[in-house]
Amino acid sequence: MKYLFTPFRIKKLELPNRIVMPGLASFLIEDDGSITDKTIEHYRLRAAGGPGMVIVEACAVSPEGVVSPHQARIYDDRFIDGLSKIAKVIRGEGAVPAVQIHHGGRQTSSRVIKQKPLAPSPLPCPTIRGDVEPLSVEKIHQLVRKFGDAAQRAVEAGFELIEIHGAHGYLVNQFLSRFSNIRGDEYGGTIEGRARFALEIIKEVRKRVSEDFPISFKISAQEFVPNGLTVEESIEILKLLVDAGIDVVQVSAGNDATPEWIAQPMFMEKACLADSAGKIRKVLKIPVMAVGRINDPLVAEKILEEGKADLVCIGRGLLADPELPKKAKEGRLEDIRTCIACNTCMESIFRRGRVECLVNPILGREKELVLEPAKVTKKVMVVGGGPGGLNVAWVAARRGHDVHLYERQPFLGGQLLLGSVTAYKKELLNLIEFQKRQIRRFGVKVHLGQEVSPDIIQKERPDVIILATGSSPAVPPVEGIDKSIVVLFPEVLNDQDLKKMDTVVIGGGATGSEVALHLTDHGCQVTIVEMLPKIGMQLESMTRKVLLQRLKQRGVKFLTETRLKRIEDNGVVVLDKEGNESFLETERVVIAIGTKPDNTLYDQIKSLGYEIHRIGDCLKPRSAKAAIYEGAVLGRSI
């Protein structure tokens, strides 16, 4: 690659290459803000993978600026020691250690900070809601000094670049945007007024660090809301910030009302914000970092080649595979465990309080899920070649076990393969290919097109049997279910010649919603019937938002709090929540109400005396993430 692995200089700071890990919440922080070995190992592994710079996640400059009990903090000297350990391991692995300083403003909860959130104006966060406290000029000045104090601590901790978080709907962004700033004083109104808070922070930070010390600013150049920032307005703001002393800008997007532009789900194009970065780079005299769904080194290289940025930020891609830069540099692109933009990482930090990843089950558990050679090698039979079976097979084989993987289909992939059919989920194929390469690499013996029976097990005499037999579609016990117009969702996804027909989809969960969108790709008019009050409840929030937008744009009708009563030759009879009956005429009915465990083989062999384990959907229908994680844990324990 001509550009990606060339050095780059910001003032006197030299980066060994153009890949930057942006500040990305791990929340691997204790409730009191302390850094643990788990946090340090998380950053060490990312740095060891070969990026030029690692920017440590947003560190709160003030207690009321914290957005989660697990957020990193820098508002007191007691945090310096832990942060310095992170900076040290990043530098020790050959990357430049940087840190992001941050204040949540209105985008936090009174439950977290035990007071009203601070804001430029009396406008609450559109997602968290609740009363806020508009900042007085005196309090603004206090916060400016706190950003300066934070910068001073960052230098003391050993960081070599400081980034001011001015994006994503947090406090600095709130001041910059007319969407959130309706002040009538010197901190509102004009571009200069709205930029005043950021300008004062930059000048204060510059006073606390040397003239040569590089300062970055992260901006949401587009907010995609009424009165929100646009690229054109952001350029005018950035010109002021450059004059005030910033040395590099990271061009992001989105705010608290448009989080799908902060962590773009798989529906969105790769590098979807690179054009914005390119427009800004043409105007500014400082380097520009591009960010936003850059999960592929070839895409990153193209951004640099086309002059859209000087540096590329790969965040979720380094969560999925911390060795991505190293593998790319060595030309081993096929060995990269590619991020699929499922946003499991984003969902997990807010729902579970710690970062997790669908494709990389050891993320955040690096100290727990260590791979060690098996003390006693065993013959392991894995039944099922879906995500869980594939993962447990290669992990066990890597530890030295003699692993035999049986799959009744003539191909590997299971439900992942089915899930990758829809146009926007094609990247799931990358995960399947990664798993298959590990199977080959570690010598798993694969038996395709072979259904396992008790006789085969008795013949092969394995030491351990792992059942990853998955699940089958659930079928509702309603009158007419055997009518010719009824199909199960796998038939729709597997149909290479899907006909354009009016269709009713029974089930509006994750599967039903995705099947509905797939049907609209083929010109079908679709109605979703769902018993719950909302569609797509199991989906990650940003993915759900974009999916629902697309379904609505394509005219899909939603009947929520409605259940199927019976199926007739030309349609379905449904009941609403009051029990009112109605008839929906249609040409096709797709059943997508979920799945049930496939435990046929388990029931046949559980009394034979073998050591048997079950993982994934055959234990309980859940997600590919659960199956892969269970495979990772079991593969390390047998």
C-alpha cells in the first residue's frame, strides 16, 4: 500500500503510519474511575496491532460531565497514575499515545451525575430528556479552566496528543450548534458566538501545554437535524479553531438525535463521511482525520489516495481485530477479522456497561479468555457448522485437540449464511470466511453433507461431543398454517428467484423486519403483523432506527399489537388488541416468529454416557454473538 503505512508528522510528533484508533468507549473502567489491568491490556493489544496512534477514550474533565459510571476520568490528580499506565503501554508497543478530553453536557442523566445535566440552553437532550441547567457565564469560565486542568494532567500522564471532543452532541458540540444553543449572549447566536466556548478551551489548553504539543479537535461536521451543523458551517467554525491553535481535526458526524451517524450501522456505506473530510481538507491548512465505517485497509488506502484525509481512523475495526494494521501491512488481508458494523459494541457499553463484540468474543475479556495448550489432547466431535460450531472447533483445534466438525449441509455457515442473504448484511460473509480460514489453518477435519446419528458417534468414539445444531423456524399452531400461500422465512431468504408478490410477514422482530426489507428489494408490497407494541424490538437501537426508516420509505405497513388468528387461501385473519377481527388479502404469507432449539440429536444421545456440551441456539435461540462467545469459552475449557 502506497500511503497507509507511510509516516506522518503533526508538528514535531511523528506517527509511524496513517492509521489512528479514535477515542472509542470501552467502559472497562471501575465505578470510581480507576484503571484496571483489564483496561491497560485492552489498549496494549490495540497498540500492539500496529496503528500509528491510539486515542484513549473520552475522559471526563468534570464529575457532572460523566455519561456513565464506567467512563474514564481526568478531573482529579488521582486519575493520572492509571492513565499513565495506559500511555506507557501504548508507547511501549510502538504507537503514539493520545487522549480525548470530554464533557457530556446535557447528554447524560441525573441518575448518573446526581444533579441536573449542564447545557448551553434550557433544551433537554432529545433522547435522554429531563430538565437541564443552562450554564451561566461564570460556570462556562470554570469549565474552560477544567479543560485546561485536564490537559495538564494528560501531559503529566505521558500522552503526546490531546483531542478536544467537540462532536456527537456532547457539551462542546452543544455550544457549536443552533440545534442545541439558543443563547442570546456572547456564547450564542452567530458562528463566532457559538464557537466561543470551543475557542476558549483551545486557548486554555494551549496555555497549559507547550507550543509544539499537538492539539486535535473532533467535530460533528454534519448533524442531520434541523438547525444542525453542516459541512459549510463547520468549515467556518474550523477556520476559527485553527487560528486559535488546533493542529489536526477529526471529521465525524451526528449528535444525540442522530446517533446512527456516530456509529454507522451496516446499512450505511463504508467511509460514508470521507467526502465531508475531503471538503474540509481542501480548505484548512492543518491535517484532517477521516472517520466513519472504515473497516477495510483498502478503503482506508483509497481515502488517502484520493486526498480526502491525511489520517484514517479505524475504531470498531480494531475492536474486531486489533491486529488489522499489522495484517494489512504484511499483505494478509484475508486473515483480518472484519468488523461487520452490527454495533454490538455500542449497544453493550450502554446496556451492559462494558464493551463487547459479536465477531471478537474476547474483546474486554483478554485477561480471562487466554488461549493455552490443552493439558490432555482429546478427540472432539463438533456437530453443526454455524457460528458457534465453527468457533469452538478452531479454538479447540488451536489448543491441540483432534477436532472433527460435522455439518449436514454441503456448506458451512449455518444461520450466518442465511443472515447474509439480504443486501445490507453481505458483510456477514466476511465473518464466515474468517471462521472457515481458521478451521483450515488449525487442522479441523470437516465432514460436510453428513448428518450425525448415534451410530456414527458410537463408531467414531469421541472423547467430547459439542452440539451446535442450531434451531429451526417456529411455526404457530393456527388454522390454515399448511396452506400453499404459507412459507417460512428461510425459504424467502434462500429463494434465488423471489417473485414479486403482495406479502404479509407474520412477526416483526429482527428476522421479520429484515425479511420485510429483503422482500421490498424485490418489489413486494409488504405488511408486517407483530404482537408487540413496536417493530424490531430485539435490534440494536441505531440499526433499528435506520431499518425502520427504510421500511417506512418503501411503504411497508405495520400492524402492531396484532396477532394471527387463521390463514385462508387468499389472505390472513388477524386480531387487534381489542379483539377486533380483520382480513388482510395477500398472495404470500411469511412466517417469521422466531426459532426453536433443534435438540433431536441431544435427545437421542444424552443417555449414551459421553461428555456432551451444547452451545448456541440448540441450547436456547439467541444471537450469533452468544453462539460465538459460548464457542470461545468452551473451546478454551475442554
